[in-house]
Amino acid sequence: MIAIASFGEKLRMEREKQGYTLAQVSQETKIRKHYLAALEKDDFESLPARVYSIGFVASYARFLRLDPDRLVNEFKSLAYTDVPNEPPPIEPKPARILGFPLRNVAAAIVFLVAVLWLGNYVAGYITNQALTPPPQAEEPNIPAPAEIPTMTDDLTLAITAAQPAWVSVSVDGVAQYMGTMQAGESKSFSAQDKIDLRTGNAGGIQLQLNSSPIPPLGAPGQVTDRTFTRSDVTGDTEPVTSTNPTAAPADTLNLEVKCLQRSWVQVEADGEPVYASNMAEGGTETFTAVERIKIRTGNAGGITLILNGQPVEALGASGQIAEKTFEAEGIGMTRRTER
């Protein structure tokens, strides 16, 4: 007859088969050694409370890689035969009022209270608005508009060159233009108080002040200064005459520069710089002065000069730096060439 191993013997035999001691099992499972020994000896009375003992069995079974559910059921059938099976826990049903969950009823009550409070607040606000008379609107005290002083029109000076003429213009004390205007070229300047005009060819330009023509400032080739103010427009005072007009001598200088090749050119008229730029091939510039014209170029052979209608000998070869001064007195001239 084959003896059937008891519950505890099966645990011990499996432990010994795997080569573990009770001390090793206790260290790994954290179950006291004497509880492990009680399980192997079927000494269920020495075990702690039921919930702990069932946990020990399950942990021991998992350590030995046995079926923990099967061993736990077997253990409970052996160790707790006099304890009736625990009925499955009954899940409590949520409280209901008139068939509705208590939670829903509570939410409905809160919502109803909020609606009643809001309705009462709105009704009170509307009532107060209806009973409170609107405040009397005070008429704004709008000050009478200040009288805006009438300003006369700005000064506008239009300049049209009938002949090449050097022109310098300042507007309200600020320089606006300085250069040689070509025949047919027009420029316009506007100011609040005054316009200062200086030209090297008074008879070569035509002027209009606020669209009204102005008589010529002088003869062709004459250097003239003139200042235009508001009084010239309103007629309160006599127009400001030209200051220090200088009559041009018979040999007034008129220098025409034609560019055959791209050349850098610098020109001074009566000691004032009037031009400094690179002239493009085919370009022409004309300069007028009373006493002298000084020209300097970086390409002497790239330009031709005509002084008072007469061709001037070339200043030098192409690419040569040259400088020349033409003087009105006797049409004398000095010349310096750089290589």
C-alpha cells in the first residue's frame, strides 16, 4: 500500500528536492522559520491568524514554483474545517430616493438652489433699475474753439534754367541745393520764412515766387544773391534786393566739360566747390564763374573742355591726373599736370 504524503510533507519534499534549507526559505520569503516548520509538520495550531497563515502558504508555494491557489485551497480545507465558507461579499448598492441615485438627487438639489439664487438676484437687480430714476445728464462744458490764426501761404520758389547756371539755395537757413542747372532744368523749393538764392548766371535763370514771375536778377554771367521772405508775397514791404550783385566783366568764364571716357572730375567756381563726381561717358556739365574756374580730373584725356565757346587744349593723356585754373582777367590760366 502506497502512503500518500500529507500537505506538509509535500512542501518539505519539494523544498529538499530543490536543495533549500528552512533558513534559506525563511530568508527569501521573510517567513519565520518556525512557521515554515509548522506548515511542513501540519502543525496548524502553531500558525498565526488565518489571513497571515494563508499568505504564508501562498508565498511558500510561489517560492517552490508550485500552484499557490491549489495549495491555499488544500490548506484551508485541512486547517479550517470547522469554519464555514465565507459568503461572497455583497456589493452595497448606492442609496436611492424614489428610484433615483442619491448622487443625482443631490446634484439636482444644488442646481435648483443655484437657479433660485440667480433668479432672485436678477429680479432684484431689474427691480432696482426700474425704481431708480436715471441721473440727470450734465451738459458738457465745451470750451469755444480757439481762434486759429490765419497763416499766409508758404514761400515757394520755382527756378528754371534758360542757360547752364550754377545755383545755391538755402531754405529757412538750411542748405537745400548747390549745383549747376542745365538749360531746360527746373527745381522748386518751399519755406516757412525765407529762401536764400545765389547764382553765377543771373540772366540764365527764370524765377517764380508763389507762381508769380519775378524779373531777372541780373545779366547773363552775373553773380547775384537774393533773399525771398513772406513780405515778398504779402507785399507789405519792398522785395529784398540782391545783396552785393557783382557785374560780370566782359571775360566772364563759362566752362563746358564733355566726357569722352568715364572720368572723375572736381570743379571750383570762384573758390567754392560746385561739382565732384564720376562723369559717365557722353555726359556734359557746364560751369559759370566771375573770377576763376578750377578743374581737376583723374583722366585728363577722357574729357574735352570748351571755355567761352572756344575749345581748350587737352589737359593730358588718358588716365593722367591733371589740374587747371581758368581766370577771367584776360582769360589767363595756370596749369599743373601730374603723372
